[in-house]
Amino acid sequence: MKTIILHIGRHKSGTTSLQKSFWGNRDVLQKNGIYYPSSSRRECAHHLFSEELHQDNVLEQGLEKIIKSDVINYLMEEIQKNNSDTILLSSEGFQNCNSKDM
């Protein structure tokens, strides 16, 4: 079973610096059993994933449709193919998601 770590940074709190560090050090993270996926990213963070799960998007489209989106499917496929036990996802947008949908 994989463990997912969500970095839910507040806007303007240094999250972009952390995300650039995560992205720039993917190989080091990977060697230590932590995978920072490349899909569902915009720039160095998983903003596309967080936007799919945004509570307004879920309310408008319904969770079932969101779960079947290409953004989520590509991310899940990438995670499943990787052998790391820990997955690190980062986006300020997670603060706008409903925790039960996540």
C-alpha cells in the first residue's frame, strides 16, 4: 500500500520554493523512496490535480465524473507504475478541496 503525502501550502508562504526543490531533487527523493509525480503538474506543482478536486468543480460536475478525468487517470497510472511506497503531491490548491473528496 502506498502512502500519499499532501503538501498543502498556503499561497505566498514559500510553497513555490519548496515545489521547485521537490521537482529539482526528484532523483534524490526517489532514491529515498519518495516519488514526486510528473503528471498533473503545472510548473513544479500538482495544480491540475488540485483543480480537478476543487470543491466547486466537484459540486458542478459530480465526484464520479471528476474521478474519471484524464488528469486523475494519468496521475493514478503514473503512481501505480512507480515502485516507491511514498508519493509526494504539492499544490496550494489543495486548500480549496473538500477533504472527504480527497
